[in-house]
Amino acid sequence: MSRTRTQNTIRNFSSGLIKQILNIILPFIIRTIVIYYLGAEYQGLSGLFTSILQMLSLAELGFSTAVVFALYKPISEKNTDLICALVNYLNKVYKIVGIVVLGVGLALLPFLGQLITGYVPENINIYILYLIYLFNTVISYWLFAYKSALLTAMQREDIVSNIQTVTTVSIRVIQIIFLMLFKNYYVYILVMPIGTIANNIFLQIYSHKLFPQIIPNGKVPNSIRENLNKQIKALLISKIADTARNSLDNIIISSFIGLSAVAVYDNYLYIYSGIRGFFLVLVSAMQASVGNSLVEESVDKNYKDLNKFTFFIMFFTGWCTVCLFCLYQPFMQIWMSGNEKMLLSFSGMSLFCIYFYIINMNNTVNLYLHGNGFYWQCRWWYILEAVMNLCLNILLGYIWKINGILIATIITLFAFNFMPRTAVIFRDYFKRDKKEFLLNHFVYFIVTVAIAVITAMFISLIPTGGLIKFVIKSIAVAFISAILFIIAYRKNQYFAGLTSILKHKFKL
């Protein structure tokens, strides 16, 4: 990447990293308070309603992703008129999306009770609670939502991250105080829409300050609109597939097992998502820069970057996976105070680790897929992924409960997401054989499994139980696994580049 693209990526990543750390710590505190002060069923309701509203967000259809892709070229060419027209298009779409989400959300009210099996807290009206969640989602579309897409395309996602950090921290702190003072779930939830409104207003203020010339105005030319519509159709299918993977799990668990099982699954998913979030921050920080590179650099240059980025990301993915494998269950035992009912089995925990590894294999593939706008080329794979994930979720979830749902997710991620998307970018952009890329991934996976087993054997010698011993074990896991990865990859052609970046970053 050029110096400017690199600087933008580092700036975006740094601000996103701070946001992600706080997004792990504060919700963790809140979850703990909710579970201990109110009960696991309350956390289960939160997970269920969040999943339902993620399903409703399908109404967004991927318009913002398509518009961000369409903005790369006019931003590079400094075509202000076209930028304003695209922003205006997205602004109008979001207004309509908010109305659709509100209408469909209200239509689902009579069916809420059928999505919950087992005990529901007596002092909670699930319909009122759901309406608060729904309002929070709708208002996020109606208030300057397009500003986030504009800042992302302009390689200024650091502004989005910084604003979200300030508003999120403020709201979370207020929620923690209210929970401890009132022990009332309604008061806790009512704070949420206030944070959403504040976040979007600040986005409007700062984006206008940075780019005053960019205002929603004008009409997108027919030729660009036709291509946008084509991409949006494919992105709708993609969003259905992603939602089937990310949101249906909780709904199916609630229907088959109950709210307590949703809370157990959601707690493990929370830890997984927190660590996964660091990788999403990095990928998000890189996306606009990669998009710019695809416009301005050669295919050979971008192919080298793909392999370099893949090694960097899979190095840290492997390390995090080993740490998860060794520390997941001990941490959950401490967090849940040894309550076995709030813990998954060893096999369930291991499947979460595989889930984490497999989904991060997609990071660089998605960077170049989104950067090239190859959504239409993947449309049939999106459909197949969504259908297979839903069918396998129901079938395997019925047979093996939570383990079955995790297995279904892992299968669909690898077979119907990673493999076909890899095939598309190599066929339509790099125009070369993908065997080298896949072989590298195979090596990365085998190395990770081997190091996970070796590290676990070493760590089993350290006594478990208590926070102090957990901290000691965590340091040992992080250190031993890091050394093993360095030994394994010391002769890799991209390892020297990784160490150079780390030395420069930390002034070693």
C-alpha cells in the first residue's frame, strides 16, 4: 500500500482497536451484572431480541456496502457531484428501510411467544421490551445513517470508531449504574436508544466538518444505478446467508431448548465475538485502502499483498485460537462461579474454537471480494449457503443441540463461503490458480492444531482454580504458543515482514 493508504489503515485500526477493547470490557461487566442480579433468562431475552432485529435488518439489503464500493472510484477521481449523488441515494434508501423494519417488526409482535421455550421472567412484558429494541433499530436508520458509509469510503473510519467509543462508553456506564441502583431491566434497556441517537448526531456534525462539500444532492446516472441495483440484489442474498449464520442460532436454540440455553450459548459467543471483533476492526480499517489499491495498483502487486495479509492475519488467528482452546473453559468457570449449567461441554467449547478459526480464514478473501465488488458473481453461493445453513441448523440442532448448530455453521462457512469466494476472486481478478493460496491455508491450519495440542499438554501441568492461577495460566499459554508459532514460521517468506512491522510499531 502507498504511504497514505498505510497511514489511513493504521489510524483506522488504532481507533477501532480502542473501541473494540471497550466493547469487550463494558458489555462483559453488564452481562455479569444482568446474570447475577436478574438471572440468565434476562440475558437470553437480550440475545433473542438482538437476533430477531438482525434478521429485520435484512431490509437494508446491502445498499451501504454497494454504495461504499461505488464511491471508491469517484473519491479517487475527486468527482464531488457523483459522490453527493451516491450519498443522496443512500440517504433516501435508509429512510425507506427504517419504515420497512418498523412495519415488519410490528407484524412480528403476535408471534414472539412462539419463539420462546420454557421460563420467562414474570415481571417482564416481552412485548414492551421488544418494542424498545425495535425503536432502537429503526432510529439508527432514520438519523444520518449514511454518514457512516461516507466516512468509511473516505478512509476515515477512525472518526466513526471514535464517536462510537465515546457514546458507547457513556451509555454503558449509565447502564451499569442503573442496573446496580434499580435492578430494573426496563430502565437498563431504555438507555440504549439514547446512545443510538447521540451517536448518529455526532456522526453528522463531524462528517460535515470534515467534508462540508459532500451533501445529499443530485441523481445517480442510470449506468451507475443499473450496476448498483445488480450488486444490491446479490448483496441481499449475501446478507440473508450471513444472517442465517449469525442470527438464527439463538432463535433455534430458544425454540428447541429454552432461554437459559440461549444465555449459555450467548456467553460463549460473546467471548468469541469480542476476539473476532479485533480482526473485524483490522479488516474494516484495511477495506477502503485495499479498494483504493485495486483501482490504482497492478494485479501482481495486489496478489502479493493478498498473500502477505493472509499470513499476517492467520498468524494471529492461529495464536488467538490456541489461547481460546486452552483458556476458554477455565475463564467461563470463573465467570460463572463454577455453575455447570452455564457451561458448554469440552466438545462445544472446541467447536467454538474451530468456528473462530474458520470464519477468520475469510478475512482477506472478503477484503478483495468487497474491494472488487464481486457480489453478483457469488449470488448463487450466497443462496446455497443460506439454505444449507438453515437446513443443517435445524437438522443437526435437533439431534445434537448446541453442538449440532456449531457443526452446521462450520460446515457452511467452509464449504459454501470460504471455498467459492476464493474461487471467484482468483478466477475473475487474479486470473491464476488458487492452489498455492489454499495450500498455504492448509499449512496454517495444521500448524495451529499441532500447537494447540502441544500447548494444552504443557498447560495441563499448571493447577487450575481461582483468578491468580488463571492469570498465570493465561501468561503461560500466550508465551508458549507465541514461541511455537515463531519457531514454526521463522522460515516463511512473509515472517520477516511481520517482525519488521512489529519492531517498527513497538520501537523494538
